Amino acid sequence: MSSRCILCDRSFDSDESLQQHKRESPAHTFDCRTCDRYYSSKTALQQHLRDSPIHVPSFDCETCDRSFSNEQALQQHLRNSPIHASSFDCDDCDRSFDSEEALQQHLRDSPAHAPSFDCEDCDRSFDSEEALQQHLRDSPAHAPSFDCETCDRFFANEEALEQHLRDSRIHQQDAETPLDAFFRTFLMFDYNPLLPPATSYANLQRQEGWRGGSAASDNAWNRYQDALQSELQMWYGAENDLTAWHALCRAIGIEPLPRTCEQCQEAARRTHVNIIDLIEWGRSGSEEKVQTFRDVAELRAYTKETRKIFRNMFDQEGGNVVLRHLLRKIFRGSL
């Protein structure tokens, strides 16, 4: 198979011969690949590289799309053209300055660049950091807040808040409640505090085999009702306790929470709700409101069906005063 040299238009009997030819032939020694031309000597090639316009150095300014004859002319252009002048701009003010010093002077002196000492909460500005800090220390708006979000109550200091959290029964959900204590007096009963009280009592009644009207049944029922009464007092307190009233309002879905006990009382009077359901709500810590009813007849039917019966105690001294406003409407007749 022959190998051909395209440049010389000669053929060789092998590739090795062709390569030998390219190494030794002067025609292949001095070539300008850019121009695809060949020279017989190095001098001729160098002359071509110096004289050909194709190989003249390029002195272009790409920004301006201009070309210059030499490096000096290009550098002169870059120094003198306004387009290439250093920019001393204040972006905030949309102003330009003729030197770095002028720009820095502007940044120091312009009110627009003065440090800002603002209180965002109060929407007020101060002339110094010291004045702002003084405001933050002294303004009542920035006084530490000692709030109990659960009860929607405010306290004067942290000690008072901590005392409330320790003493309020609403914050003692992990402690044994009156209902827990009642059911645990039956040592053989497998008590589950997560079950509704009415369900636990029905399970206890089946286990003990109590019959209606028996002494054991009546005694257990009275103790169960006493425990319910105590549990009710634990979760909903007394009438002059706004915290307890708010707990009741949250349970029955009154929003927004009334600001006074009297307003809570008025709102509760218009509500029909099962008292045992209220106790279950307090025990469970549920976010959902307790089921309410359109009228006393609907509530009475629900109470009989579920056997969620709460003994009417409001005529007796020591009864829960807050819930009287519900009981008075609900229990006008005997269940």
C-alpha cells in the first residue's frame, strides 16, 4: 500500500518512508500552519511572520470595539478614555464622585449613611447607641414578660410566674387526680387513666358485679360523684378565678377569650355541654373543643345514652360556682 505526500505530490512504498521524507525534506521543515504555507529556510519563515498582516500583534479594546496600532496606543486609550475611568459611585444615593477620597468623604458626612439607632418594636429612632440602649432598658414595652400562655395570665416577675406554675392545678396534669385516687382504691381493678371516667366506672361496675340499689353500688356511686366534683374543682376552679373561666371557655370553644369573669359567665350561660365531657377535656389536654348541644333536651338525651351523669350539687354549699351557670340550665329535671 503506497503512502503519498500531499505537499510534494510524491508516493512512497511505506509509511516509514513517508515519515522519513517529512523529517528530511526542506519543504516540511519551515511551514506556517496559520497560513498553510511552506518555506525553504528558517529565515524565509521568520520574514513571513514579521511581514504578513495576519501575524501582526492585535491591540484591541473589546469594551470600545476599537483596535490600535501598538501596545502604547492601547494603554494610552485605557488611561484617558472616560469609559475606562475608575468609578466612584454611591449606589444608595445614586451619585458619582471624581475620586475615592470624595466618595469616602460623602459616606462619612451624608446623613443618609449615618448609623441607624432604631427600635423596630416602637418604631422610634435615636441619635446614638447609648440612647437606644437606655430606651430598651427603661421602656415598659421592653420590660421582661412573665406570661402563662396556658392560662392567659400575666405576672409581675419571674418568681410569681414560677409560683403559679407550681401551685395551679391546671399545671399538675401529671399528678394523681381525685378520679385516679378513687379508681385506685379498688386494688383488683385494672385502671387505665387514659380512658374516659364514665368508661372506667362502667368497667369497674361490671367487674364488681354491683346491682342498682345495693349498698356497695350506692357507696361507690357517691364516692365516684365526689371524685368528679373534686376533679371539676381542680380543672375549673371558682367563679372569681379568671384562669379557670378561661379554661372553661377554651373547652367549649368561646373565642376570643372574654376579658372578665362576668363576660365569661355570660358566654357560658348560653352553652349546653355535658359536665363529664368537660372533665375529660381537662384530663386529656385536648386541643379540640368539647361537644355542645342545641338545647337541654338534646343534652339530656346524650347524657342518658352515654351514662355520663354528673350529680347536681349547685344547691349545696361548696359546689363548684363556675359550673353553676351550666348546671342550672342543664339539670332542670332529674335524670
